[in-house]
Amino acid sequence: PNGLRDYLDSKLDKDKIVGGEIFSGNAEITAENIKIEWAICWHEEESFVQSYCNTIPTPQGGTHEQGNRAALGRSIKVYGEMTGLKKVSLITPEDILESACIVISVFITNPVFQGQTKEKLSSTDAQRLVENALRDPFDHWLTAQPKAASALLQFVIDRAEERLKR
């Protein structure tokens, strides 16, 4: 009933979700004729990205995943700066995505794929549209869930510090 959120929830051990919350939602940009649905959380033991374009799995990712990555990275850094955490400057996109469990689906007209098997989306507008569609809802989610956001921020900073020690 709750789409990708229920799907992600069914795949994970709920007790190990960082902050105990899943960020999910959808957006429709009628002017661009695009629909986007997502479910994202950070997990102590698992990490994966499952992406789809027009219900076609895109195991090699593509521009929709790049837009997702950009939106998450920017929002987490801005939220960290807003809360006064100086260590947020250490964070890279890899630190953010290292323990992320992401399911994202886009519906666009005339998608452009790379290769005959359609394993990677290469539609140029998809990155910009996904990033813009996810950024505001994620910003709002972080500020509306301060306990989960603080746990997430600390989790990501810990990942960055571990990377720097290596």
C-alpha cells in the first residue's frame, strides 16, 4: 500500500535502521511529464541501490541515481552546517552512500538508456529533475525528524572519520 517504503521496510532489519526512520515520498512534475518515487534509509549492516526507469531495472544506475546522490549530499551537508557541526566538512558523497539503502523509481517519457539491455539510464534531464524533486522533501524531513537526523549525521560523520583513519 505504501509503495517503495513498504518494499524497503520488508527487506531490512528495522532495529538496525539508523535513526529508526525511512525517508520516502514521491513527486510529480507535470510540466516535465515525470514521476519520481523513493525510499531511502541508512542501515548499520546493509547497503544497496535499486533503481528503475519506467519499471525497467537499471542495475548500472545512471542519471537518476546521480540526481539522488547530489540531493542527499547537499542536504546532509547543509543540515550539518545549520546545526553547527564543524566535522560535516569531512563528509564526502561516498560516506553518505556507504551505508544507504536506496530504492528509486522514475517514470519519464522517451527515456534514453545506455546499451541494448537498458542497464543504465542516460537521459540528461533526469539528474536535474530527480535532484530538484528530492532536495526540498529531504531538507524538510531532516528538520522535521531532528532525532533521526542527528543520528544520521553522526553516523555519516563516523563513516568519514573511519575513512580518514584508513
